[in-house]
Amino acid sequence: MAKESMVAREVKRKRMVDKFAAKRAQLKAEGDFQALSRLPRNSSPVRLHNRCKLTGRPKGYIRQFGISRISFRELASKGLIPGIKKASW
């Protein structure tokens, strides 16, 4: 499990990106990069990082399922992901 503070920080960044999205788009359209640089750093969507919805793990994220590779493997082995079956031969 990831530290709860790191997951909370990521949630806070997501809220800030959503809050400033319209303002950022407007400033970019106007070409006002001075005002754009005065916005909070965490309001930039580039600073977001995908995390596993179950464990909060930041690495090994599978975008299609929204979970990490480790969680994916465990769930697939238990047969909890529809249409996914662990290969055996």
C-alpha cells in the first residue's frame, strides 16, 4: 500500500487541475504566459500521476483497468476480471 499522504496529495492535485482548467485554457488561448506562470504549479495536468485504485501504487499502472500490474495479476488469478484468464499450458 502507498502512503495515504501520497494518495491524498494526488487527489488534491486532481482537484486543483479541475479547478483551474478553464482559466489555463483561456490564458493559453490569449498567449498570456506571464499570467499562466503565476498559477499554482499543481494546477498543471502534467503533474498528475496515475495510481492504482486499489493500492495507490504509482508504478506498473495498467491504464485500461486503472490498477497496478500486481493487483491485476492477483485479480486475474482469482478470476475476478471478466474476460481475463491466466494462461496455463
